[in-house]
Amino acid sequence: MRYSFVYKLKTCFLPMKYKMIFLGLLLAGFFIQSVESVCKHLGKPELPLFLKEGDIIIGGLFSFHGSFVGSNPTFENRPEPLKCKSLNYREFQFAQTMMFTIEEINNSTEILPGISLGYKIYDACANIPRSIKAVLDLVNGQDNEFNSDMSCTKQSSVLSVIGQTSSSPMIGMATTIGPLRVPVISHLASCACLSNRKEFPSFFRTVPSDYYQSRALVQLVKHFRWTWVGAIRSDDDYGNSGMSTFVHTALQEGICIEYSESFSRTDPKKKILKVIEVIKQSTAKVIVAFMAQGEMAILMRELLLQNITGLQWVGSESWITARNLATDNGFKVLGGAIGFAIVSAEFWEIVFGCSLTAQIGAEIKNPCTGNESLTEINNPYTDVSELRISNNVYKAVYAVAHSLHNLLVCEDRNNPISIKKCWNQINLEPWQVLQYLKGVNFTTKIGERVFFDENGDPTARYELVNWQLNKNGATEFVVVGYYDASYPEGQQFKMNNISIIWTDNQHQVPTSVCSTSCLPGTRKAVQKGKPICCFDCIPCAEGEVSTKTDSTDCIKCPLDYWSNVKKDQCILKNIEFLSYGEILGMTLVTFSLIGAAVSVSVAVIFFSYRDTPIVKANNSELSFLLLFSLTLCFLCSLTFIGVPSDWSCMLRHTAFGITFVLCISCILGKTVVVLVAFRATLPGNNMMKWFGPTQQRISVCCFTLIQVMICTLWLILSPPSPSKNIQSYKEKIILECDLGSKIAFYTVLGYIGLLSAMCFLLSFLARKLPDNFNEAKYITFSMLIFCAVWITFIPAYISSPGKYTVAVEIFAILASSFGLLLCIFAPKCYVILFKPNKNTKKHLMSKN
């Protein structure tokens, strides 16, 4: 029967040198049948569909048809036989590529000159048993005879096999002929498991291993920060192996898999519907589909029926550039899909809806005439915009040819007679081709270098393609990035500047996360029973920060720093001390200066009226010394205000202790003088001679000297010093004076308290003296105020935080000083200034 092949040239998206080679490849493949002896029989897939004589035969195995389970009405318990149906355009294109490549080599004078290559191509019908049977027929050279006008009965064996497309049939083939050491080269079987040299010692391929593709897909998902994805795979070696590597690598990169589902094209529909239901119930907006074209087509149709759109699909090389999926309906579901591509690119009965052969007893309803024209046909077979897999077939055939050429070079590499002579002398065996195939290394006409590593794999290179609509509304696969495993780590994946169109024709990168990112200032806390990508964002504790998005822990700030309001930065803590510039400090300074001024004013008044009876009667010397000590008491409070320094810390407590002891000593001396003076008026009492001015000065000096000695020991052994208090407040630093020795501090206070108690007791005993001369009564009131202030000071001092501790101490100094000043000297100043008539000796000596 005669067939007319008329080809309509379509737009090709490859460079010109690619166009010329592959267009020639396809066109030449169409016309080989008319000029060579080709044995073909489309009705019986168990026979070689394409056969060409040659000095050396190369086997081919492609799935021209799909397979389905036939009916078996007679034997119910027997397995139903597999039947071949539905021509696969793409596989037919691969076979034509192989035939064209062999023809090109035969016409070349640079490779295998004088040697003709032939081919024997079988149909595997897309199932494993038929693939194994066909490859055994190829190796054994047992061609089944069939009746035809062009019957071929010559026995032959092959030195190498090109095929299969799918990984599962390829595993069966490679396992079967591996022990026979017959090399087999696949153009699309990408399962990483086939790189195992112990299990598949004679396997080679011109497609990269999925080991690299799975990792490339992880880098792609990571690049767009998709941490919550769904995963669907074909339930075969290709899908299971590829997805296993993807999931393992993704988890290492912090990417979580919400679900991982699988199905096969032969599964019942309820299993596919189950996968659809999982997709509908999921929250992941990105789905990684490691699937063969057949499964993807089934899934796409069901998604379309249920109107499930708006998902971002990430595809494997098997389907991402498949033209049969990139239809108008397919774009509704898969529009904006992105994935790494090597493949794409498929005849007569399905194309034109006619029949080439008739089954026995059946009438041909629509016979093919042979005049059908491809110019009116648009399908994957006639499409030359995606010829990636065809290029792999092209390279596979050339790899075999180069290994044969290197094997047959005995003397002159380019001498046809020499190579022919070697061929006649050498009894070629498949194992010899296998050895030379391991070391093959050549460059194709388009400049692509071809070689195999120790596992029989090529260098992994992928193009990242994106489904976009062109101006005519047709789907095209736009290259938007690259992955090259030969580059150093971190430089293998690169994006170009071409804009990516995402699902629903959006320009903004979709997000797919289980939980939104935790902003700086928070940390991630994994939700119980869920993957690590599902977490809650917990604000950092006080004094802790997180400076990066999605931090797992908060970091404590250094001692001098504290977290800001947002908890995303450590800032210097506020420094707190009682300063002169704040209201509290200014208030205390004001009262301190007022107290000192009043003391000086009283001293001036006393000095001005020093000859008056009331001044003389109150021991003017002790009065002036008391006013001097009170002035120092008021002024010593100023040392507590301001930034603490070494000198201010040592001065404030010692000056306070010494001046107050001096003050109380003077009051104690005045009290004793009053008591002794009245006791001395009794007959025979000579006590006054022991309490004269000299004794009074000595007593004051002795009492004060004891405090001076205590303070000196304090300063020598463990002096007060400035310190930073970071314990009282976490968010600020208190500048204060460390006491150095608390024992010394409380000894100073205790000594002051002891003198105060003695003074209060003596003044209390003198309260019944005549009213007009009863200074002891005022001393009693002053000491009562003094003791009350300092008794309440202790708990207030301990409980007051920060700078208020200092403020409490200053308040106690000022309050007690004002109490002494006013109670002791106010009545006298009132008499001196406003009641001069009472400032007489007679009045003072009289009894009220």
C-alpha cells in the first residue's frame, strides 16, 4: 500500500540550526519508506513495525500504541489479554527520528564510512511484558514471520537497543538484557533508580536522571518561598522514585508536604476522584506533579470537569511541555504552570479517522486511501516547536554510531577501507559496544557535547518553562530559567529576566504557606501534631528580640540593652538616676538650699542677738555648732543628686553620718546641760563643774570622733562605689552607689539612732522643768520627729525602687533636719524678733 506524506511547516521556536536539523529529520523520516526496504505492520505490534537491512542492526523499542485489557468471555479465571489501541503520535515521531538519524549516518563519510546501519523497531504497546518480549526478540534475532507483500524473514541480532520511553518498562528491559551485556540507551526513562550500575550494568540514557530534576524542583519551590505544597505522582517507578527524592530533599530545605497522592492510568475512577477530593480539601496553593503524560491528562480532565482552577502547578519534564495537554481547556486548569523541561515535541488511522487494516470477518467502514494530507492536520506529530525528546533520540543513535566507529578503527580512523576491513575481521559482540559506549565523547552538529558518566547518565541540564498565552491566544512554553548540575552548588539554578505568568494569568507570585511568616519580633512555635511549616507566631519576651523573618528563637539582649516595642531590635537601656534637671531633683535641691539658708539666717540672728539673755541661756556655743551641723546636713543631701561617681558615693554617706552625729551630739550636750543646770541648784550639788564649756566641747568631739572612725574604716575596707543596677528593672539601668559594706552603713545609722534615743530619753526626763526655760520640751519634740522620720525611713528605703531610694534618703535627711531646726530654734527666733519683752533674764528665770 502506498502512503503520501505531505508536511505543513509550522512556526518553530528553536534556533535556525535546530530547525534545519530536525525539520530535515522529520521530513527525511517520512520518505525513507519509499527508497528503502522497510518492513512494517501496524496491525500486529508483536512484529517489527519498521525494519531496514544493514551491516549492523540497531534495535528500537517504542510504544506506538497504548494498551488496555481485552475481554475474555470464555475463560473467566484466565487473565484478560492486553490489546494495543490508540496510536501515540509522539512515539511515532521518536521512531522516525531514529530512522532519520541512521540514514544521516549512512550518508556521512565522517562516521562509519563503508558500513551501513540498519534498524529493527518494535512496538512495546506501553506495557512491561510486551517490552520484555520485544527486547528478547531483538537480542535473540528471532523475527516472527508474517504474510505480506513485503515480508521479511531474515534472522538478525542487534548490537544495541534504543528505547524505552517510560521508566517502568525500561527497568524490565534493562533487568532482562543486563546479564547479556547488551547496551540499551533510553531517551526519556529518567528514574533515578536506573543509575544503579550493579542492577543495570548495560543501561545508558540521554535524558538526565530524576535525581537532579527532583532537586531542581526543590530549588524552584524554595526560590519562590513556597513552604506548603501538595504532591501528586504517577504510581510507577518514574513517579514514586522522583517524588521520593523530591520529598526527602524538600524536608531538608524546610518545605512541608501537605499531602502526597498517587494513581495510575489503569486505576479505577474512584481512586482518581479520591485524589481530586484531597486537592479540594487542601490549603496548599502549589502542587508538584511528578507524573507521566497519561496520568496528567486524566487528572487534568477530571479537574476541568469539577472546575478546580486557580492552583499553581509545578511539573516534571514528562508533561510540562506536552502539546496534547496545552489546549484551551488544559490552560484553564494548568495555565501558568512552571517546571523543568527536556521533552516535548507523534499516525494515520487516528489522525484521519480511517482504517488501514480490516479484522477478519469485519467490514472496513472508513478505509484509508493513502492520499490523506498532513497539511490540514494539527497534532503533536506535526508540531516542531518542541523537539527536546527527539533530540535525545538523535543523540542516542549517534552515541551508538560513535562507539562502533571507535571500535572498528584498526589502522586509519578515516579510511573507509580500513574500517570495513576491521569490520570483516572482528566478530562484533554487544559487550564490545558496551565497553566503547562507556567512553564515548563527541559533539553534535548543533554544538552539544555528548558523554556518559560512570552511571551511564548525561550531564543534567534543564530549561525552566512557563505556560503562557501568546498574542493569538495559544499556549506556548516560555523559557524563564535554567538548571545546570555541572555548575557549583548555589549557581546551578538561575532565572532570566523574562516575566512569569502565574495561575489565573496573574503577574504576582502566588503564596503557598501553612502559616504566614513570623515577622521580626516574634518566633515560630510549631503547632502540636502538625508539620514544622505550620506554626504560631509568639511575641518575644521582654528583653529578647528576633531580627529576621521566621526566627525559631528569640535572642536575649546584652546586659546594657533592652528590646524595643516591636521586639526586633536591641536598644540601649534608659539610664536612670536622680538628676538636678528633673522636677523631683529640683524640688529636693530647693528644700535643701532653703534649709541651709534658714540655718544660716538663724545663726545670723543668734549672732546679732548674742548678748541677749535667751541666746546666752541656751549655750550659744553649742547653738552655733548645732546650726553649723544643720547647715551641713542640709547641704550633704546635694551629694545624693546627680550621676554617681567615686567621690560622690564615698562622700554622701560618710558626710551624712558625720554631720548628723555632730548635730545630735550638740543637742545631746544642750540637753545634758539643761538637766545638770537645774540639778546644780540643789544645795550641796556640785555637778556643774563637770559639765562646763570644756566638757561640752570634749563630749561633742568624742561622740563625733567615734562616727569618724566608723566611716574611716568603711572607706578603707569596703568603700561605696558607683554601680549599675540591672536587677531592679529589666528595661532600664539604675545608676546608684553600691554601699560596699552594708554592715558599715547600718552601723553608721545605728550609731545615729543610739545618740538620738539617748537625746530623746534625756529630753523627756527634762520635760517638767519651768516652762519659760524649758528648752528640753522643744528638744523632745524635735527628737520625736527625728526618730519618727528615721524609723519610717528604713522600710521606705528598702521598698523604694531605683532613683526613689535616693529620694527617700534625701527626704529623711531634710525632714529630720527641718524638724530639729524648727523645733529648737523657731521659738527662740520668735521671741527674739517678735517678743523682745520676753527676752529678759527676769522673764527667763520666772516660773509660769
